[in-house]
Amino acid sequence: MTVFVVRRLVLLVVSLFAASVLTFALLRLLPGDAAAAIGGITADEAQLRAVRHELGLDRPLVQQYATWLADVLSGDLGRSQLNGTSVTAELGEKARVTGPLVLGSLALALAGAVPLGVLAALRHRSRVGTGISAASQIGIALPTLWVGLLLVTVFAVQNRRLPAQGFPVEGWAEPGQALRSLVLPWITLALSEGAVLLRFVRSATLDVLGQDFLRTARANGRTRAGALWRHGLRNASGPVVSVLGIQVAALLVGAVVVEKLFALPGAGSMLVADVGNRDLVKVQGEVLVVVAIVLAVGFAVDVGQRLIDPRLRETGR
């Protein structure tokens, strides 16, 4: 197990380095000129050269990358090319909205997907199981933007029970208002992600229900549900944990849409604005953090699967 963890850590570090190179290189291929965006339409060529020199954009790309990477390794993601604010500080502030949004949506999706997925598997030949499966298919097909607009119409416009947009100016200093502002975004993200997870939970549970060890448990007097609870859920959780890692990445992407829809001052909204402003330093820092989170989740999933399923430890994979 220790060797496996060390190998995955090395792979994580190599992947992060490759991601940093790709992020830095690809952003330089975007059309437009950061110096022109800062200098404005009235800036002449001399002024643009001065801006490029101040930002270090006139140096060789390898030197620019090396300087940026050294700063990142010291915990400094740089400063905005437009207003000089610290990217690390601003990203940390925005994460106070995006973090609860993603984690709350994930918790809500799991709370619905796991029990409903297991029930759909146990009752897969009944109307209940068929109805749950059909509902999950509809949930997967519905666009996140449309679901969000529908929820706003029903709960914010018609009934006025929840805020349609915005986040308290004081942030989490007003926890009640902050939580109310996240209810509709949570539901919007959780419905689509929960529907996907439900399908995988159902599939994994059905696979376990057909295994010999579960038939043996039932032959020893356990009910179908009791045998599944005692012996099957741990075996079914492996594939679900694997899919869960992918869904976290999908939640991060979905958070961008939801933050724009509900006017939440999160990292997703900031990333969209910075791409439009061609603030390369901020964008490359934000993208690298997102990639690091996704890779870290993948590492946690790999380790978690081996802890859950002893057979993986025996194979040495």
C-alpha cells in the first residue's frame, strides 16, 4: 500500500508539472494582447512596449514560465495584470463561495442518489424502480441552466421564498442569508449530478446483487436488503467512488454556469471575467488551482478504492 501511495504521489507531481506547462503555453495562444487591454485603445506603441516590459511579457517564454513556477511553488500565484491584486488572496476569497457551493451540491446529490439508487436496484422489476430510473434519465437530460431558471421562477419570482440572485455583502458574517442564497444553486447542481450518480449506484448495486457471495448470505437466512447492507454495499461502493471523482470535476465546471446564473461572486465567475479581460496571470493561476483540485481528488479516489476493496491491494495494481 505504501509503494502504491508513493507511486501515485509521484504521478500527481508529474501531472501537476505537465498541467502547469500546458496551461502557461495554451494561454499564450489566445488571441489579443494583454498590454493592449491594459493600455487601452489610445495607447501608442511606445506605451505598449513599456507595459510589456513592466509585466515581463518581453522576456523569453521559458524565463517567464520559470519565474511564474517559482512563485507558485512558494504559494504566490502572482498579481493581476489589470489591477495588481493578489491572485492567491482573491482566489481564497472567492473560494468561500465556490467551495460551499460545490461541497453542498455534492452532499445533496449523494444524499439523494445513494438511497434512491439502491432502492431502484432492489425494486428494479417494480413500478418504483422503473419510476426512479425514468426520473434519473430525465434529470440527466435537463440542461442545468434551464433547471436553474425554472427554480428561480417557482421559488423566487412566484413564491418569493428564496433569493433569486446575489450573495450577502458581508459574506458568511450573515450565515442565514448566505445559506438562503445558496439553496437554489445547490439544488440546481445537485439535480443533474445526483441523477448521474443515481444511475451508477443502481448499476453497481445490481451487479453486486447477482454475485455468489450475496446468494450465500441469503441462503444463510438474510433478507435481500439485509444481505446487501451487510455484505454488498462495500463491494458496490468501489465503482461509485471512482465515478464520484469524475463528478467532482463536473461540479466544478457546472459551478461556473450556476454562479453566472445566480450572480454569485465565486471563483467561476471570476475566471470567466478574467478570460474576457485577458488577465493571463490570474487565469493561469485559477486554472492551475482547478487542475490541482481535480488531480488531488483523483489521487484520493485511487487510495480510497484500495482501502475499500482489499482485492485491489492483492493484485498490486
